[in-house]
Amino acid sequence: MIYPQNYEQKIAFDNIRQLLAARCLSPLGTEKVEEMAFSAEPKAIRTLLHQTSEMTQVLRDADAFPSDNFFDVREALKKIRVDGTYLLENELFDIKRSLDTINAIVKFFTTPLPPEGGKGGYFPHLQALAADVPVFPDLCRQIERILDAFGHVKDSASPELGEIRRQLAQTANSISKTLNSILRSAQAEGLVEKDVAPTMRDGRLVIPISPAFKRKLRGIVHDESATGKTVFIEPAEVVEANNKIRELESEERREIIRLLTQFTDKIRPLTPEIRESYQFLAQIDFIRAKALFALSIDATLPTVENQPLIDWIHAIHPLLLLSHRKQGKPVVPLDLELGKGYKVEGERYGVEGERLLIISGPNAGGKSVLLKTVGLLQYMLQSGLLIPVDERSKVGIFKDIFLDIGDEQSIENDLSTYSSHLTNMKVMVKNVSAHSLLLIDEFGGGTEPQIGGAIAEALLHRFNDKGSFGIITTHYQNLKSFAENHAGVVNGAMLYDRHEMQPLFRLSIGNPGSSFAIEIARKIGLPEDVIAEASDIVGQDYVAMDKYLQDIVRDKRYWENKRQKIHQQEKHLEELTERYTAKFDKVETQRKEIIAQAQAEAEKLLAEANATIEKTIREIKEAQAEKERTKAARQELTKFKQSLPQPVIAGLTRNPLPIKHLSQGIAGQARNDNADSVVRNAPIAIGDTVRIRGQQTAGEVLEIQGKNAVVAFGALKTTSKISQLEKTSRNRLKKEASRPQIILANSADTLSAKKQNFSMELDLRGMRADEALQALMYYLDDAIQCNVGRVRILHGTGTGALRQITRDYLHTASGIANYQDEHVEFGGAGVTVVELA
């Protein structure tokens, strides 16, 4: 039960509906916004919340969610229920486009990518929603055979229509030629101005002419201008042709109607299934609007308990958030906890938690805003909307919400403000239960304080006995005392800075608050003698008690701030501990990896050393070395062993070899390796040996053509920019020449084929980030090999993710001279043009 009837207006939920409707794409979603209602079914609420939460993830992360062509075609489908009726071209076109959208959405949710380490889809609740939705891909293909990309019936829709339109074109062309001939003759005779052209009147081509010459041009006058200075004559020579045009247009229209009627007969039996698909489209539109609104207010999905419970962390009034955001003002969040340790169904266990919160404090301190925040957020949640609270929050389900706030004075019903409050109290006492949430502002106000406070205390006693939940604001001292002396009821205060004399809009639970009446009166400037007399009237005990309350609030604020700072320091210490623990674990892992790598490298070096020694021994035996050469080889071997790491020397000791002396081949090999080294920054001339930067194949420069050079790589000649070449030794060219020619021939054939098949555009649209980056790297490598000067990268606009990946890689890649957006006429920011160096 929601009480009163205008509950939504009182808590401004009607404004939430307006914000949701503004985010819908079609009347389909707007109607769902209007149908949205409060629910007390936990399963239904959780489903709605999870659907919205998953949609926020879709809108935040997915690049290609279909959100176009959300058309409401229900009227068109309703019209064709009668046999013989037919869909118009634009109606059929809207059905086709919206069915395409439904097909795309169903495909999006029923074939999602699995998350890392998981087996299910990303969006299980939306996937379940889309599971049994009828889709009509064949019907869409049939419509495509009838309608073109602009929604008009194609010439090829039927042979008859094609023939009619061919005759129309021929006749129109004949009329145009005849009219132009007549017009030129009239212009030559001075009957018509030189700049006059044929025009259209009543669907017939005519010639504009001065009334003075209308007798000299044989034909039918169809119209005249508003001033009477021009008449429009259809020459007699084209009257018959124009009549034929009219006949052909009538035949064309009849043929189009025949085609549309014939196709509508195919659609009519499918109407119930198509309507079901549009119900799904309406739900998606509605869920999308809820997700967009959730993102705009930083809403989250808290834990939903099947219990009356309020355990909110950093709750914020959504409309207040949007308003303050525009003004650049912060919003003070609310922390609220009611019902912890309390169980409604079955027996109560543990300590019965506080369920009724009595809030006191100064006027304009935020009590009513807090009340409306609780009423709005709980109603939003149970209507299936995400709410702006910390995701660690826990929210419960209430079957009833009762609200008594504002001035309900009614002239028509002869009710005073207090009578209206009592009427609300009567409804609450009669219907309240342990599953109810009460929201009462200025409890007991509106009448004489003593009796008003007594009635309020009696009502509070009834509410507490029934185990109901509630937030009640008051200034009455007896209600504050009641909360101190009864289990299940707790005091709370809206904090107030009495030094700055301004509210802090923060709730403190546990102690009652002061109204700060004397301080506020003194700040406003009320005469001090009036304040003193008022203090005497209420008595020093009351003034002292109020002062004590202020001191308690002050001390609580002080210790609360201390506790918060300690909590922050502990949290910071925990973060540091976790960070250094993670770093220590990382260092330990790296240490083990380095040791393992060093051992592997040592074993590899040991194997290479043994292989070198064995080779040296074989060569010395074959050369029949002399004594001097043996001595020199031993000295070289000693130096070689000293240069090795200790693990390798130990390995050599464990695996001794019969060494006589070291072969000169080791030094010779070193000289050859040095001879192969690249000559950095050396000028390139004809006859030099060069290679392309980043490549190993060497070639000879045959010609120099400005900034380009013709290079022969074996049997292949290619032109390359000099800036991409680097000079190397002739030994490498000799090595290339000694390779089997079949390899060079194959390389030449491969590069030649790559040049012939190379595309000047790379399309990354629809790829994931890792796929796009790999494709871009391979493509640019091929472009450099093929000596291409300019290429285009198609990444689209979308969320800008693919564009950013492309730009980041181009910024670091070598061989790139420049890159920029394509001209706006050829793609703009959706295409990047790359100039290669």
C-alpha cells in the first residue's frame, strides 16, 4: 500500500518519470515509463534492477549496441487486420528498419562474448529477456527485394512495374526534348525571355509566356501567375504525351498498390508475433532510458535483501544531485541504518535493531530533505530503478510506505492542517505492519504542543508495538525521551555548526538534536531582553538541557571526525601494506625468473663453448698444427675461459675436453661478424650495399633518383626512399648471393604479389582492440615493404576507442611521416590518413 494517493508528487517521483521519458527513443518506451509501478515482489525487483545494471554496462563498454530505428508501428499493424488493406511504403519501410533493429538487439544479447575465466554471457538477465523473442530476418530480406534504401518501391519489384517506369522515362524524355525545341523557337521569335525554362503545373510540363503572345503559341492555357503577367501554356505538340504520362502514372500507382497488398497479405498472419517483438523493443527502450538515467546520477546496484531493512552508505537525492551539479555545488551524502539485527519473518533473533528513527534539529537543517530522500530512493528501488548509493549498501523490501509531509489543509473538506495530519495518522495506525515504512514530518505539530506531543507519543508507541519501520522528524522533547527509553526507537540529529550558525546537512544517529532556537534568534537579531525573558519562561533547566544537547552533538562531531581520520589512516596503511606486499612478491618472482634465466643462459653458453672447443680441436688436427700455433691456441683458450661466468667455468671443469690449442677460426669468425655490421649515418651512393631498416636482406644500389634509390635484392629490383635504407658491408651481400636462388625467387614473387594485391585502405570497424592493433601493425609493415606513400585507416567514430588505439600506435611507430583526420567529405574523424616516410 502506498499512501497518500499523491505520494509520487510529494516525493517528486513524477519528475523522475519525466527524466526517464525524455531518454526514451520512441512512444514504445515512453508508455513503459508511464506503466512503471511500485512492487513488493523481491524476485521481480531484482530482475528489473539487474536488467538496468547490465544495460549500464552495455552503454558504458559496448561500442555497437543497436539504438537506431525504434519505430512505433502498432497503428499500421492494427490497420491491416482487415483483409484487402495494405501497408503504405513508409509504413513498410519503418517495419523493415525496426525489425532489423530487433534482430540486431536479439543477436547482440544471445551471442555475447564470455567474460574472462567465465562460461556465461556478460548480460544474463538481458540475454534471458531476448531468448524467446521472435525475429524475422527472412521477412526483412523480402521487404528489401521490394523497397530500395530510401523506402521507395524498386523498379525490379515486378516486371510490370519495371516496364511502366521505362515507358514513363521514355515519354518524359520525349516531352522534354519537344518542349525544349518549342521553347528555343519561341525564344528565337522573341515570344519568350532567354532565361525562361519549362515548368510544372498540375503535373504537366508547360511554358511560361507573356499574355500578349499567348495566341502565337498553340496549346492549352493551364494557369496564370498571381500578377497576371505570365500564363502557362501546354503546347499542343505535347498534350497527347502528357496525357500518356498521366495514364502511366495511374498504372504505376495501381501496380504499387497491388504489390503492397500482396505483400501485406503475407505479413497479416504474422502480426501477433510481430507485436510480441515490438513489446521486446519497448522493454529495451525503457531499460535503456533507465540505464542512461542511472549513469547520469551515478546510481549503482546495492544488495537487495528480502527483509525490511535500510543500510545505506552515501545515499544522495538524485534530483538534488542534478540541480547542484549544474550550479557547481557539492551534495552531502546520507548514511542511514535501520533494522540491523531484526528479523520479521519467523522469530526475532539477537538484539532487536532500531527501526524507528526520531530526528530532531534546527529548522532548515535538512530534516525534510532527508525524509524525501528516503521516500524517493525506496520508491525508485521498488519500481526497478538503480539508486545513487554506495554499492556496499543493503536495501530491504517494504510492502507499504506511508507518508505525512507538508501542509494538507483543505478548504473543500473543511480540514485544518492538524486535522489532515490526524487523518493520515488514522490510516497509518489502521494499516501499519512490520513490513511498513513510515515517513512523518513534524510529528504532532499543528496544534497545542502539550496535547499534540502526547498524541504523537501514543501513536509512536503503537507504531513501535507493531514492529514498523519509520523516520519521524519532530521538535517535541517528550518524543526524544521516548526514543531514549524504548527499544526499537533511536534518536537522531541533523548537525548544526553553532559557531558559523549554519546547518551541516549531516545526520548523526544516537543522540537527540537541539533546535538551536535561542542561538538562531540571537543571530537574526532579536533583542537580547526578549531572549532572556523567553529563557526565564521555559526555565533554566530547559535551557541547560538544550545546551547539554549542543555540547553532546559538538563532542560527538569531534570524536566522529577523529574516528574518520583514524579510519582513513588505517585504510591508507592497509593500502601501503598491500602495495609493498605485492611489490615484494613481484620482486621475489622476478628474482626466481632471473636466476632461472641466468642458469639457462649459462647452460647455453657452456654448450656453445664446448662446441667451439670441439670444432677447434678438429680444425687443428686437420691443419696438423705446429708448436707455436698450439701455444698461441692455449693462450687464447685461457683468455676465453677467464671471460666466461663462473657457472660455465665450473661446467668446463666438470666436462674437460682434450684441448691442444684454439683455432684461428674463432678470431676470423669475429672479424667476419664485425665486417657485417651496419655503417650508421653513412651517405648512400651507387654500388653500395644496403638493406631496408628493420630487414636483414641486403641489396646493391643501382640508381639514385632524388630522394629515392633503385636497389637490387637478388633477382628483385625495387624503388625505396633513401631515408628507409641503411648501409652495410659487402660480406652480407656475398652471403645473400650464396643462398639458394629459389629462396630469393620466392621472396621476389611474394613481394610482387603483395604489391599487386595491396589495398590503400584498412577497415578496423567492428574489431576488438587487440584485433585492431595487430591488423594495423601488419598492414603498416606491408605498406612500408610495398613502398606506399599514403594509406587510409577506417576506424569510425563510435566511442572513439579504435581511433585512440590507432593514434597511439602511429605516434610510436617508425616510418610514419605524418597522420591526420580525413577531409570531412570523405569521413572526417572516422578515418585517419597516414603519410609514410
